[in-house]
Amino acid sequence: MANYIVLVKQVPDISQITDNAFDPVTGTLMRSRLASVTNELDTQALAMANYMKKISGDASAKIICLTMGPPMAEEVLRYSLARCADEVVLLTDRALGGADTWATANPLSFAIRKIATEIFKNETDYFVITGMQSVDGDTAQVPGQVAEELSVPCVAYVTDVQFKNGRFEFSRIISGGSEVVALRRSPAVITVAKYEYPLFATFGRNRWANRMELIQWGADDIKATSVGASGSKTAVIRVFPPGKSARKCQKIDKASDLAKIIMESFAQGNGQAEETADEGPGYILPESRPSNFERNFEGLSKDMDDFAFVCDKLRQLGVSAPSQIDDYLKQKIISESGNRLHRKSLEDMLKGLDITKPSYDGDVWVVAEHSDGQVHPATFELIGKARQLADCLGKQVGVVLAGWDLKNMTQELIWAGADDVYVSEHRLLKEFDPTAYRKAIAECIIKYKPQIVLFAATPQGRMLAPMVSYRCQCGLTADCTGLEIRDRSRLGQIAILMQTRPALGGNVMATITTKNSISQMATARPGVMKRLAEDKKRNGNVIERKVELTQDDLSLEIIQTEKGTGQVRLDSEVIVSGGKGMQNRDNYHRLLDALYSSLKSKLETTVEKGASRAAVEQGFAERIAQVGQTGTSVGPKLYIAIGISGAIQHMIGVANTEMIVAVNSDPTAPILKQCDYYVVGTAEEIIPQLVDALEKD
Ligand SMILES: Cc1cc2nc3c(=O)[nH]c(=O)nc-3n(C[C@H](O)[C@H](O)[C@H](O)COP(=O)(O)OP(=O)(O)OC[C@H]3O[C@@H](n4cnc5c(N)ncnc54)[C@H](O)[C@@H]3O)c2cc1C
């Protein structure tokens, strides 16, 4: 008999952001100004748990909802009770506040163990079900970390479930397609990426939910080992508004005007690929700087300014080493700073000026992703970034490659910039099984202790990284768009990795650093870091690692894999993509074919048809045509998105496009803020007009 623990979270409602929610000075979003709601994906997880209970035919199974948060998080538990939860647990304590994903997953896991012992009476057949990620963190890390703490399998990115032959079969998203898997053992953690069957509360159930007593636990009740800010392994050091999109976002009223713009822009090639947050090279280790007073590489610009001020003063005073400064000189600097510096901060800065040794040692590593004998393009981008970071640090670039039959991939990794390729080959790694892979990769990291480990923020990387990092006892930052080496000298941190990522649905950017860890780990968004030109003259080492695995290390049985086959030329200069807004397969082909033909003849260039994942799932287009994070990343001169909303997973795949044009019936569709030109209208109305105008031109 299986029971269910659903993890639910209260989050700010980022779908209703008004202008007064932004701080007028810093430009960042103020969370307290936003209403609180239940994280949407968690409501879908709740619906899936309810469905699993129903299809398993076990009416006595229990659904327990667990949340960690302030006392007001009780609201999400009442919401859950009103829908289908049998009991709910509120984990609340000041000591738990300020936690990163590590110190969130840890207490949640201890609470799950307590639920299993006390409520399920030590019954081990249960599923922990949760949304893939929450809108405030967007990390997708907690479920994987919970699975690792509990030493149980994790099935990520689940979109559907069926009950067959006495067990559950889960459909899930993978790079390039989808997969159906079953678990080899329970308990297990399931993360829900999309489940479109909402649950509604009845009036009677609502009344019952409001009367029900909640179970409330504090930190002492669960005896977790890492809680709050002090138990965290990452810290946010800076929050700032995202830069303005480099896209023009210009509304065009008539299809004929759009046709003119397309023709003219294409001829002039004046599109604009999106600026990345990647800030380029430049860091120099303190020991290689002309003077110890050069502190131009601090993490925060305020620190940089303070150091510039203090170092100028020291030079003026003829001081060559911070140790020469006595109380009188300190006081002089403080008073000349005009309240800018306090004694403690000055003393910390002076102490920092004495430190030149980097805080971390070891190489810069990339965890390679591959399938069907091909290295994932994002791996090459990460090697390009790792090369830049390693060169700043005077270290080597290592790539860890786990799988089966890998020999033909090592050379390519070296040509792309790797110095050492660590190969963990085993027959049981033939198919990607997260539990077996994380064991092989973590063992290698634990042995060689690289100072930085980068994973691609693909579905595979985002599933693997939380498990590997938790196993290696290291902090992890998700979905970075900027990675650079900087100092925080006054905190004694030299040559550390600043990890910058979007948060709150892209409404703010945050820079994060790692703490209490041997390696600094991050996943990086595909399409943002730059791949180096292949250098066939490069040499490197291939280090073969023995990996011990048995059937017990496998967690999943792969029942079916659906991946794109066939030929599409997504490297064409023009791509016309259709989304779910095309309404049906006939529209997709009829309208896009017409546009395809006129663009091909008018622009005299290569044109291809693409699709969003939703269009593929609706059966409008073949899987191979899918553009985006789990499809193909493209970089054409012109990308025309028709009936595509602009979900992050789609837009990641078109970031390197020169000019993006959108046609959408919804004037508030997110893509309209991420494109160069757009027309508001239906595909059925606008495409024939656009084709006509192109033909007449
Ligand atoms: C792990 C993971 C990986 C993913 N990978 C990818 C990926 O690689 N690629 C990808 O595309 N998605 C991916 N997705 C899915 C992604 O989150 C979105 O669900 C998907 O991109 C939505 O596709 P869409 O824009 O076609 O559909 P919708 O979001 O449903 O948008 C349809 C749009 O069409 C508009 N519309 C409706 N009717 C009309 C009409 N008659 N004429 C014009 N416009 C109309 C609507 O206003 C709307 O904006 C992934 C999701 C997850 C969780």
C-alpha cells in the first residue's frame, strides 16, 4: 500500500506584479508587496498524488502535505486539506529561516522521515511528490537533494502517471523527447513538471479544512543536521534588477509593415543577438598583481570603491604593508572617509589586504552530458567557460564523463578546451539512470576535489547536480547566466566563484557564493556561455576510472523512450516556428508552409519549420522540429514565432537569434517582451496577410 507525502510551498504571486512592487531606488522586486499563493506546480503535484491514489485503487492510502515556512504558511496546508490531503504538517521555526536549498532539503527530509515513522507507522512504501520548482527560487534543487538525503530514487520532470501491472509508470520530459519509466524501489521522490488536471475544493471540504487541526513541528522536533542560514552552503550576496532586454520589442500594426521590416532587416542583417550576462575574462590572482593594494576584483562594487579609497590613502601615507598601520593612522583614514568607513570594516579590509592565497584549490571541472554517442552542445559551452575560469586561476580544465562506450567522445572534449578527461565507464551506465550516474560522478569529484564543478542546466543536469552536490556535501547554484572569479577580500575570500542567476521568474538577478564546501558547484543555462573554436592541435589526458556498480545502484526501469528522428535543418538562416496557438496540425502545416515558401523565394535563403514543445505534444509537428531547452538551440538570422507564448524553456533555445518576430493573439504574451517585432493577432488572420505582403513586395 503506497502513501503520499506532498511538499507544498507558499510563494509570492509573480503573475500579478504591479509597478509599486519594485523598490524605486534599487529597482528590485519587494516580496512583501506581493500576495502569497500556493506554488502552482505544487498544486499540480497535489492533483497528481490524488490521481495516483485513485488509480492505485487503494482508498485507505494517506496523502500528507508538508510545508516549511512561517506560521502564515498554514494557508497552503488548508488549501491542500480542502482539496485532497488527509493530514498536514507545518514545519515552522525561526531557526529554519534564511535557508538555502541545502538547508531546506535537509529539514524537509528529516520531517519526511518523522512522517514515515509516526504517521505511516514505518511503512516504507510511499512517494514524496512535489512541483519541479517553486516560482520564487526556480532552482529545482530541493527534490533532488531530498532524494539524496533520504537515499531514495528521484523521478524528475514528470508530466503524467499510469498504474499498470500493479505499479506506477511515469511519463517524463527528457532532452530531445520524453520517456516512460517505472521505479525499481520505493520510497521515491517524484517531481512534477506539468500536470493539467486541477483539483477543486467543495464547499463541505473547505469547511472541514478550516476546522482541521494542523500538526506543527519545530526544529527540535525533527533534529535536522543543517538548518537556517548557518546550515546553508550558499549565500546571496547581491540582488539587482535584470538588465534591459537587448530586443526592440516593437509593436507593428499591419502585416504589410512587418513584411517590409523583414525584407529590409534581412537584407541589411541588422538583427541583434541577445546580450548575455557573461562578463568575460579579466580576473588576476592577487599574487600576480603589481601591488598587493590592487583590489579591483571585489564581488561588490561598494567593496571595490572602499578598497580604492583605502589603498589611495595608504599610498599617500607611504604605507607599503597594512601591518604598518597604527591606531592613529586608522583613525585618520576613518575621519577622512567622512563616515564611509567604520573601524571594524577598515580593520577587516586591512586584514584582507594581507591575504593573497586563493580560498579554493583544485581544477575547474565540467560534468559532460551526452546521449547516443554525441556530446550535448551545452557541455562544449561549459568547457569554454571553464577554460576562461581555469586560466584566471592558473588551473586545469577537467571533464568528467560517465557512461558506456565513451572512447570516441574524449578527443572532441579535449579539442574543445579540456586538459583532463576523467572517464567512468560501466555497462550499467549505458542508459541514463540518475542514481547510478550520480554515484560514478560524485566518487570522481570526491577523489580529485576540483574547486569548481559546472553542470549544464538541462533536464539531465538539473536532476543530477542536486544529487551529486548533496552527496559531495557542497552547495549548488541553479541555472546561472553569469560565472566569474572575484574576491571578497574583507571577508578573507580570494578567487571565489560569483554565480549570477535570474530569480523570481526573471524579475530580479541574484549573485550567489558557495560556503562550507570543498567545491563550488553550479548549473549554467545553455546558450549563454560561449563555446571555443575547436582546436585539433590541443592535447590532453584521458584518465580512466574504475567504477563499481551493481543492479542495486539502478533506480529506474526505462519502459519507453520517444526521441525525435528524421531530418530538419534547424541551422537554417530563417526558422518559422509554430506553437500551441496554431490550434491544430492542419493550421500548423498549411499556414507555416505558405510562409515558409514565400520567405524562401523572397529572401533567397535557407528556411526551416520549427515548433514549441507544446506544439509537438499536441501532435502538430514532429519531435525533431522542437526548439528550446529540451529540443534544439538555434541561432538563425530570423526567427518567427507564431502562437508561441515565450516560456523560458523555449526562449533559452533562441537566445542567439539575430532577429525575433512574434505573432500572438494575446497582447500580454511574455514573448512580446522578448522579441524585436510583433503583431497582435491570430495566426489564421495574420499569416495570410504577411504572405500576401511578402509576395507583393
Ligand atoms: C523541463 C522542461 C523542458 C521544456 N523544454 C521545452 C523546449 O525545449 N521547448 C519548448 O518550446 N518548450 C519546452 N518546455 C515547455 C514550456 O514550458 C512551455 O510549456 C511551451 O514552450 C509552451 O509552448 P507554446 O508557447 O506553444 O504553448 P502555450 O504556452 O500554450 O502558448 C500558446 C500561445 O499561443 C497564443 N495563441 C493562441 N491562439 C492563437 C492564435 N490563434 N494565433 C496566434 N496565437 C495564438 C497564446 O496567446 C499563447 O501565447 C519545457 C518544459 C519543461 C518543464
